[in-house]
Amino acid sequence: MIRVFKNPIHKVTEAAAMKIVESAQKRNPEQIARNMYSIVDQLKSAVESAAIDGNSFDSVERKAIERVLQIGFQAAELLLALQGDGNLGDEIQTADAKISRRSEATSTTRLRSIFGEHSFEQFTYASGKNKPVSLRPISARLSLPAGRWSFLLQEFSQMLGVDQAYDQAMKISVRFSVATSASIRLSESTETWAAVLANSWTICRCQKPAAKRSC
């Protein structure tokens, strides 16, 4: 439970809503949504052209997975764009009844998902200057992991890591999640993507998973 001080409840709610709107406008969620629709249209056109030209199923499958990853990246960006900046007021009281104060400026939080790298700005809260951060509001709201790797990406790496070193598995996972702010470009060709996932599930069913490690 978090209590906000120095403002009436209704004013805090209004302020939080304004922060979400202001932050979302900076990231331009409308443009992100348009990007998603554009990618879907591109995929539809590519499939229709492939049908007319008699292209192989394999070639369409490869193009489709690239577009799916691009859509996923934009979806994750849209979610982050709608979160605001984490401003809950000057002071808050956390569940352990301690008072934490808002940072003077936002800091950058970085996250790597199966779709690529993401980053966003948020205020943090601590009991004082040079004290450990007690709350990252957006991270808490989204239940983000303590490290930079999303939970799903960690799961993939653990599946790949049954017969491989953890760090090497992470590197392999990265090959399928390299992105820019506008689109995704796979660092390696996509022909191994489906094979890797299928093999990973087979390994998991047949062998005991490796012990979990934190990022």
C-alpha cells in the first residue's frame, strides 16, 4: 500500500492522470499505434503478393516472423508510452510505514524483451539522498524484474541453457531480439528462430531444466 502526502486524494489522481497524458504525448502513442497498423498492412500485402507470385511457404513464414516481432516491439513501446513518469507526489509512505521522497529528476530504466531493447524515464523514491531506492513506481506497476531481462526472455534463455552455459544462452537469445526505436532488425537470419524454439521445448520436456539464476 502506498499513501501520498501533501495533496488531497482527488488532486493526486488528477495530477497522475495529467502526468500520464504528458508523458504519453512525448512518446507519441498515436504514432506507435500507426506503426503497428502499418506493419500489419505490410504483412497482409506481402502475403497477397506471395500468393500471386507463387512464393514458397518457407519464404512467407520467414517474412511473417519478422513482422510479428516488429509488432511485438511496437506493442511493448506503446505500453511503456502510456505509463507516465512515476510521479506519485513529493512523499509517499510505503507498506513498511517508512517515508520515501521523490527524486529530483527522472532516471532511465532499461529493459530487454524478446522483441528488443526498451527504455523509459521514471521518478524514483528513497528515504533520503544517497540512500537506496525504495520504489520505482512504473517498474512496480508493471511488475518488472530486478534485472534488465524480461521474465519471458529469461525463460527462453533457461530453456536454451539446459545444455549450454547461461551466458551463452543469453547471447543466443539476444540474436532474436535486436531492435531499434522504429523497427526490429534481427542480427542473424531468422531461419533458426522456429527451430530453436521447437528444440527448446523438446529439451525441456525431456530433461530437467538448469537451476535458475538471477540477472
